[in-house]
Amino acid sequence: MSRVGIGYDSHRLVAGRPLIIGGVEIDFERGLDGHSDADVLAHAITDAILGAAGAGDIGSHFPPTDERWRDADSIELLRTVVAGLAGTVVNVDATVICERPPIGPHREAIESRLSEAVGAPVAVKATTNEGLGAIGREEGIAAIAVASFDPSHGLGTR
């Protein structure tokens, strides 16, 4: 019996940081602010997988108060989570929400990078917020993800 989890994350756009989405650096005038590399999509996917596995959330595994995770590569954090789970990720469906930059030109690279990290198919879509709210004003980027998980070896972490 598969289980399903949902994850959401958002980060503020700031000058002086690279923009990394789904493990892919995108050329843009601002990047996402956060304790790690602030990869909003990898964070949402990590939370979705952890939720489906009944294994907490990204903050409980990699607290932002712990300096070990400063500027951490979120793809490596995702790999660490997946490797520690008793079970298998079946698939992930995710959406990036931003006005700019366009995600379409990077979708294939993002899906490939995330699928490799998760060991399962990852579908990535993108949408805008139609100019509404902080995302619509280009103050930040958000992502939402749903993961299917087969706990064939039991729930939780190994």
C-alpha cells in the first residue's frame, strides 16, 4: 500500500545569491535566501517524501540552527533523506510558483537531476501567481510537491 505526502516551501529572492531550483543553477539577477542553498523545489520534495514516509520534516532532520547545514547542497540533503528511508519513493509531482525566471527552459535538467537524486520519476511544472501577493511582486519563489512512497520495508527511517 502506497502512502502520499505533500511538501511546500518558499524563500525570499535577494541579491548576491545564486538561484538554484531543483539542483540546477539558473542565471538570474537574484537568488533565494536561506540557511542552505535555499533550493525551494528540493525542499518541498524532501518534505513531501518525509511526510509520505511518516518521518518528520526537513527542519527536524536538518535544522537551520545547525551550522553543519549552512550553504548545504539541498540535492545532497534530499539524497540523504531518501537513502535513510525504509521503503521506496514511487514518484513525485511538483510545481514551482514564480513570476520569473521562466522554468520551462530548465525543466528537463531539473527533472533529470531530481529523478536521479530520488531514484524515481519526478515531474516538474511551473506556474505564475498572476501578479498577486509576494510571489506576484517577484519577492520570492515557492514550490509544492506530492510524493508517493511504498513503505514495503516499514515506515520511517532505517
